[in-house]
Amino acid sequence: MNDAIAQSRTGPLRQNTHLSASARDPGRWRAAWGGFLRDPAALAGLAILLSAVLVAVFAPVLFPGDPQDMVGPALVWPGQDAAFLLGTDSLGRDVAAGLAHGARVSLSVGAVAAVISLTIGILVGASSGYYGGWVDDVLVRFTELVQTVPTFLFVIVIVTIGQPSVCLILLAIGSACWPVTARLVRAEFRSLRESEFVLAARSQGFGNAWVIFREILPNALPPVIVTTSVLVATAILMESALSFLGLGDPNAVSWGSMIGEGREMLRTAWYLSAVPGVAIVLTVLALNLVGDAINDAFNPRLAARA
Amino acid sequence: MSNFNGAQLSRLLAVFRRNALQAIPTVLGIIVLNFLLLEWVPGNAADVVAAESGGATAESLAQLQHHFGLHLSMGERLSNYLSHLAHFDLGMSARHNLPVTTLILDRLGNTLLLMGAALLLATLTGVVLGVLMSLYAGRWQDKLISVLVLLLYSTPTFWLGLMAIVLFAVTLGWLPTSGSHTIGAGLTGWDAVADKARHLLLPMLTTAGLYLAVFSRLTRAAMLEVSKQDFVRTARSKGLSPAVITVRHVLRNALIPVTTLIGMHFGALLGGATVIETVFNWPGLGSLVLESILARDYPVLLGILFCSSLLVIVVNMVVDLLQAALDPRIQVR
């Protein structure tokens, strides 16, 4: 879903952002960072993300105990009781505690799955773009195969075959979302491997691994960094959809599972589904704002401030 | 198209041929992947039948396993699987006691209806919004629509569906909450069509929401990029009206990345169908996925995965042909 936007940002509309030959030029990264900091939307997004991370990290301090403990009367509306600011659910569990502890699951799944996707994508894309030839052919076919199978269905099948746990979920999401990154990295590597600085490094005797990781990869990173935020957002949305369907870890509270459980009380206590959903919207919105800002910072000519 | 002649047709045929050839290894890969997943599924067909009938002795279990060919080697099982596929046999559903193919074909129509309607709505509305945003680029209209679009893009589809149910079905009572038709009403003809349309409206709007955001953002970016090119300057200096330039020159070129995106998104659309159809109880392939998971009916689950992948290949082929028709510069090397 979201990964196609990443492709659209850098695919047919990608222009050459290699303003200088080597990534060791600090000016380009500094300029991007400066542009990023000046954007109010980016700062808002960063602020939301930081607060979400802080809430997740300090959840056991803010809401000690198990979020699945029954701590109060059932179905208290938000704002009715000062002790339960966001209300309680049908079993008397605190919604705010569930939200804070759920943040840990949702955010960690998002981050780790994105890291797994990035790693696989970079490895596949770099090998494919750098070596070319039959390695490229085989890897491109493999990437196409993984991209053809509908991602969410693939993740569902993997989670169903194994025992549902947070670990399996992040492995499943990570191993399904890498094709977009791989294609991006491959395109970058194919255009960069003919550059002069690569020729210079090779003539100095540096091996393939050095050239790939220390010379070409730092230059290929800008579009990859842009898609990272989209990857994390996609992973968070996918994990919440899985938990909503009841396919998530039964022992872990996550935002999606709260929405799924609140669905039974939709007619009377719809806040049970609404509140965790707002949390997801804010987090994903923040990620998208940050991603847009990074994209604009690296491609000022495409910022289209017409 | 304006000059549809023999050359155009032969170019399209070349594109079709290239697509078909490239699809073959992908289809083979999907078949092998499906076979491997079937092997790894916990509980084989014999266990399922034994469980359904409330238990079995060791001898009858062995007999069942022999019947299902589970004693054969993996190579033999693979060739059995391939020969079944050649006869369009995807196995048997233990839960429904029907062939998987029958189950899938029953539900496919409903899913295609929902997805097709949503995609159509999303494309039309998305392109129009994208054009509007690009025309007012940088001004408050653009910023306002961009913010709304970004919010839509960040909303999980199932949550949007639930909130839509709360608002339109529960609170306002305008639309039905679930299902694809009013059960027991016995409507026929146009009444039945209208009834189905009323049930289709909420799921269609919910599904279209996300893709509307995607397409409008892409169209805006594509329109802005194309309008900077030289041929647009030429058109403007020729004295063509802005409307003609926008629609016939800029939009037609900007639509090409949009069609690519439709092809890329179809897989995600089928995956999203699972959640949306569950939320709205729409009887399609998506809700069949969840039902088969709950019933541990793995042949159905994997049959759906297989058919969805095939569908994605077909849609990508159609999109490629569409692009070749839209853009005469596309040649087969």
C-alpha cells in the first residue's frame, strides 16, 4: 500500500540527486539536515514520533502492571472518571494502559520489520545492481516473484502456518516488504557503478566489498532513507491489521488488537475502537510527514513550491 | 487512440508476447512456493479428516495417509500437485466438503466487484484531485487538499471502515452495517441491484479512500513535472487554451505513472480485501481467507494465495498493454 508511494517518489520522477560525486561531501548532508529542520511539518512529525517513543519506553513506569489486568468498572466512557482518562473496556481494563503498552508492540514491530526489510532489500539490490549479468537476472526474477504475491496475504499465510508471536510477525512482515527497497537500490547501483570515483577506487586496488559498502552505498542512500519512513509506516499498519483480525500474538496488547476487541461493542462503546485508531493515525501521519520532509530536503528541485 | 492501425496492433502484440514470456517463470515460482507452503502447513489432510470424524485408529490413519498420497516422496507429491493444477484442481476443502476451485469461483465475483468499483472511484477522484492540486500548487487550496489527503493516507483502512459504520450505519442509519444484500427480503431485478449497491457503498468508499490519497499525490507530482517540459511550453506558445493543454497534453503524459501504480497496487488491494470484507461481512475471497484460517482449512487458504498471485500477473499484463497503448514511445527491444 504505502510502499508504492515510495516507488513513485523516486521511480519515474527521480532526477539525478548526485550533485557531488562523493558522499563524503558533508555539505550535501548538512544542507539536507538544515532544510529538514526548517520545515514546520517535519518538526511536528518528529515531535509526535518522539512522544510516541517516550510513551512506549516509559509504559511500565506510567502504567505499572499488566495492561490486561481488570482494574476498574466496565465500559467507563473517556472523561467520566478521573482515574481512567481514556475509559475502560468491557472487562474493566484501562484503555490508557493498553494504549501505552500497545505502543511498545506496534512501534517495535514497525522498526524491526523495517530494518529487516532494509537489510534484505539493500543486499539484494546492491548485488543485483553491482554485479549485473546472471546474478542480476536471477535476483530480479526473485524480486518480481516476491512482489507478485499479495504482501498481506503472504504475511497472513506465514503467521498462520507458524505459532503467532511478535517475533514471527516481524520476521514475516520484514521478509515480505523488501522488494521496493531492492528495486530502488538496484537502480541506484546500476547508475553509480560507472562513476569515476568507483573507477578510482577500483584502480587503487580496493575489493568489491569495499567499493559496494564504502563507496557506492553511501551515495545510494538518499532514496533509501526516504522510503524507510514509508517502510516503518507500512509495517505498523500491517501489524495492526493482523492483530485486528486476531492473528497477532495472543499475549501481547497492541493497538490493532484493541480495535479488534472494541469491534464487538461498536454500537454502544465505539470509543474502544476509536481511541487506538487515533493513536495509529497520529503515528503514521508523523512518519509520513517526516518522510515527505526528508524527500524534500534531499530533492529541493522537486519540492515544487510553484 | 487517434491512429489505431496495423503498426499499433503489432506493437501491442509484441508487448503482449514479451509479457507472456516473462510471466512464465513467475508463474512457475508461485506454483513451487505454493507447494512448499502446503508441505509446511501443520496437520496434513489425513489428520484433518481424522479430526473431523472425531478420531481414528492407527490403521485407519495409515489408510487415510495412503489415500492422500502422503507416503510418496516429495518429488512424486510435487508431480501429483502439478498434474492436479493442470486440471484446475486445487484440492478439497475439508470444512465445506467442496472443491477449493468451486469455493473460490463462488466468492471471486463479489471481491472483484468491490475491488473494481473501489479502484475505479479511487482513480477518477484521485486524478481529479491531483489535477486540482497541481493547478493551485503552493496556494491554500493545494495545501488544504494535501493535508486532507495525507490524513486519509495515514488512516488504517479497517479503522476507517469501523468509524464509517459508526457514523453512517449506527448513528445516522443511512446505510446497512454489513453483508452484501438484505437477507430474507427476496428482492429481484432492479430492486436487488439497488439493494446490493446500498450494501456496496460503505466498503467501496472505505477501500477507495487509501488509493485516492495515493493516486492524487502521484498525479499532482506527475502533472507538475510534465508541465515543466518543453512541449508544454510549445503548446502554450501555440495559443492553445489552458484546459486543452492540461487535459490533452499534460494529463495524458501524467497518467502513465498512474497506470503503473494501479498495476503495483492490485496485490495490495487483494490483501486489503481480507480486512475490509471482514469488517463489513462482505462475502468475498477476503472473508473466505479468515474463515479458512479459523477452520484450519489450509487448502482453501493456499488456493486463494495462488489465485490472487495469478490475478496480479494478469492485471500487470493488462496495465502494460494499456501503457503501450497510451505511450507510443514504448517499444519492445
